[in-house]
Amino acid sequence: MSRIFCSDIYKITSSFPETEKFGITSQLRRASVSVPSNIAEGCSRKSNKDFSRFLEIAIGSLYELETQLTISNDLGFLDDEELIPLEEKLSAIIKMTSKLKSTLK
């Protein structure tokens, strides 16, 4: 799901102003790529402690995305009709990742 969400972020940011290419667009894209990347890297680790650490990093990136999406809405780059479905997907991914992390303790 986080990989698909990453694609959603790339699609939605393609309509952001060109002046934001190295600003909020870049921040959103990097944070969105970080989530599935950290989950994948954590899966490769030999201990639950290591995997849990990478999930924690992914969760941090998810909260970064939440803030960056809100800022994008505040700046008028996203309207509420675009923001709400993204926030719903983001919330679901946060819950799934947090639940997975809690099972590793």
C-alpha cells in the first residue's frame, strides 16, 4: 500500500508549480519513497529489533508526509477533494505500519 501511495504522491505533485520542484514537491516525493524503502530494508534485517527501527523511520516519514500535504493544501497546491483521500490512505498506512511494529516487540 505504501508503494502505491508513493505513486499517488508523484502523480499529485506533477501538477504543483514548477517553482516548487526543489521545494515541497521534492520533500513530498523523498518522504514518500522513504516509506516503502525503509519497510523493505527492515524486512531484510535479521532481528526484529532492527526491523522495528526501520519501521519507526518509515512512520516518521509518514508523519512528515501528513504535515507536507497539509502545507500543500494551505498553499493552494492541493484542494480539499485531493487532500482528503490522500489523508485517508496515509492514516491507513500509519495504522498498518504501527501495528506491524507493535507485533515485533
